[in-house]
Amino acid sequence: MKKSTIWFLTIIMAVTFAGLLFIQITYMGNMVKMRNAQFSEGVKRSLYAVSTTLEQDEARHFLEEDVAQIESSVLPRYTSNGNDKGGVKYSFTTNEGVEGNLEIKGDIKALEPQISSAAVQNRYQSMQEMLRGQYIYQRGLLNEVILNIISQSSNRPISERADSATVASLLHTEFMNNGLSLPFEFAVVNRLGAVVYKTHGFDAAQAGSDMFVQTLFPNDAKNRMNYIKVYFPDKKDHIFHSIKFMIPAFVFTFILLIVFLYTIIIAFRQKKLTEMKNDFINNMTHEFKTPISTISLAAQMLNDNTVRKSPKMLEHISTVINDETKRLRFQVEKVLQMSMFDRQKATLRLQDVDANIVISNIVHTFKLKVEKYGGSITTDLDAADSMVEVDEMHFTNVIFNLLDNAVKYRREEEPLKLNVSTRNISADRIEITVADNGIGIRKEDLKKVFDKFYRVSTGNRHDVKGFGLGLAYVHKMVRELHGSIEVESELNKGTKFILILPLTKN
């Protein structure tokens, strides 16, 4: 897959995920607003119902008292001696306050036939007039009662007109009726904000903008207004609980995003690995082709009788075949090193060795190769305690690879200078430094020099061959030996590799 295709798919998926997250976040924001609006509407409806109920209770209280007084003082009283033959007696009070008694003696049933229709009609009309007068009078009394309620009720203390127990009970009932079954705190305050009474946990500062206010008895005079304030400590939890079904959607979206990012990273890594493997195959083909061609040419020369008769020519051809065979074997061994990277742990034969002695022997052997290119190599083996537990063969290869890289990436215009040093940086660790004055490494390449198959660009240098496995092998072996390796470099000034290994425990 082309890199442009991977980037195109990455952009499409990124836009898709961004749109999906935007829709989910917007939907959740709208859900929160809607839930808050529903909650506020339910609370306001409940508070209005409480205020209305308190007004109705107060009106009922005054009406019951005044109506009882009217019934006892205005309405006519009828009494009977228990015998219709003895007659009936009425007691009444006129509109002017004059009291009177009316008594009819005799048998009412016996008198009925003697009463003419005209008399009955007159009596019916007189009764209507009397009832009409009583109705007009009583309506006037009721109007007076209502005026008394309006003018006198606000004079009562608010704690009597709306006591705390009644208000708490009404609030609880109305909140339950509106589906708000969660704890609440309330207080009744006057127009100046002074608290008349409140619940134990009421704290106006805690409520903030979530405080709900309702006027009690809104028909009172402005200077006698009282208000009820209510807030819900668990309102946010209640709102969150109502939209928590959205959490799984966010979780699944987040998981998909992580999987997508991981897939893209793997795709780029695989792309990069494929490119490095292709470079590796090209380099390997070139490295193998040269010795194989040389050996093939030497073998063809041996078929010539003239060559076979010349001992010097035979010796030369034999030397060429031997050198090219060694070169081919060396390249094969480097390729076999790659198999170590596919194992979880390399098989090491650990033994206690003196790092100073091993490094001294390597430098002595490598000195001829450095001097061949007009360079020099020095050592500063200052570590007093240099016993390390390593696989001697792999440890030797690590130092050899670092020295070989210094020779490969030397500067043509200046003689190569190599220095290998050791020193104790603590009681249980030793530091080994390999420094050169070569072409150096760019900053953008420093983080990748230990990657498998990665080869630093050498600019116009085309004589540097390899598979990109040397430093990767060094890094792996140092880690297997429980050590660490760092690199410091400056372009056109040189490179320094710093190895830190644990000392042998006594």
C-alpha cells in the first residue's frame, strides 16, 4: 500500500471520528440542557402549587370562622314543640338587628284547607322576598369577609400563615408528583433577604445559580412580601444519572479511536519495515554478488592450463578465493545475527571477564586496520573495578562493531582519531566510551540509529556498505547484559557511544 493511500485513509477516518465525537458531544449538551429545563419547569410548577395551596388554606381558615359566625347570628331559627297540632314558632333577627318571635298555634294540617289559594300565593311571594333579602344581606357579608381576609391576613406572622412543617410537607408532595424524588433544602425569607426559618442543611452559597425562588402570598403588600427558596444538593448527580446511557457510546467511540490509531501506527511501521527490508535485500545482493563473482572468475581461471602451470598464479588465485570466501562467510554471519531479533531472549554464555583486558586485546587487534587508513587509536582504561559478567564473544562483537563503524564513517580530509576509555561511575557500574572524530550523525537520525535495518545517510559517500544491523545488534546485546547505551554526536565533528554495564557482584 502506498504511503499516500495510508495518509488518505488516515485523513478520512480522522474526519469521521471528529464528526462522530462532535455529534455525540453536541447531543449530550442538548440532553443536559433539556434535562435542566425539565427539572426547572417541574420545580417551578411545584413551588407555584405550594404557594397556591397556602393561599387557599388561609382563605378557607377565614371563611370557616366568619361563616360560622353568620350562621349563628343571621339565619332564622326554627323550633317546634314536637306536636304539629300545637303549631310552630319562628325566631328571627331583622337587618336592623331587631330580634323577634312568631308563634302559630293550632293544628297546621287542619288549617291548611281553610287557607285560600290567594293567601298561599301571598305567603309564597312574601317568602321569596324574605329569602332575596337574606341573600343580598349575606352576599354583602361575604364581600366584607373577603375584604377582611385581604386586609387582615397579611398582618399575621408568616410562620403562622405558612409554618415550616406544612411547607416541607407540601414541597415533598408536589416534588414527588412532578417526579423529583431527590433531597432538597429550603428556606423562607422576607423581602430584605432575612431568613424566617430554614432547613438544617440550607446553604445559599452552595446552591449558587441552582436556587429556585417563589413568592408566597403574592397579593400581599410589597413591604410585606415573603419568598421561599429551594435548591437540590444532588441536582447535578440527578441530571448526570438521566444521561448516563451516553457513556457506553463515548467508551466505544474511544476504543474505536485507539484501535484506529494503533492500526495506522502499525501500517506506517510495516511500510517503513518493508522499505528497510527492501534496502536490506538490495545491499545483501550487492554484498554477496561481488565475492561470488570473484570466486567464479577464479574458478574459471583454474581451468586454464597456463594458469595451472604457474605456481605464483595458483598461489594468487588461492589467496583470492580464500579472501573472498572469508568475506562471504562474514556477510552470512551478519545476516544470521538477524535471527537474534526474532527471539524473546538471546542465549548467552555468561562469565566473569575483565573489561579492561578484553578491550585492550580488541584495540590491539584493530589497531592495524585503523593505521591502514592513516588513523590512530588510543585507550584510557581508568576503571579500577572492571569485572563484568558478560558473554565474551558477544561483548567482543559489540566493541568491534563500534570501532568498525568509526572506521566506516571517518572523514577523508582528516586523519581518524579513535579513543576507548573506561571508568567507574558508581560502586556497581562501569562506563565504556568509544569516541571518534568522524562525519557525525544528524540530530534527526540519532533516535533511529539503533533501529533494525536503519542506515544513516552518508551523503556523497558510496563506499559504505552494510545491512543496518550492526548498531541494532549492539543495542540488543547491551540490553541483554542488563546495561544501557547512549550516543552523542555532532555533524562533522564526531560521535561518542557510551555503554554502561553492571559490575560483577562479589
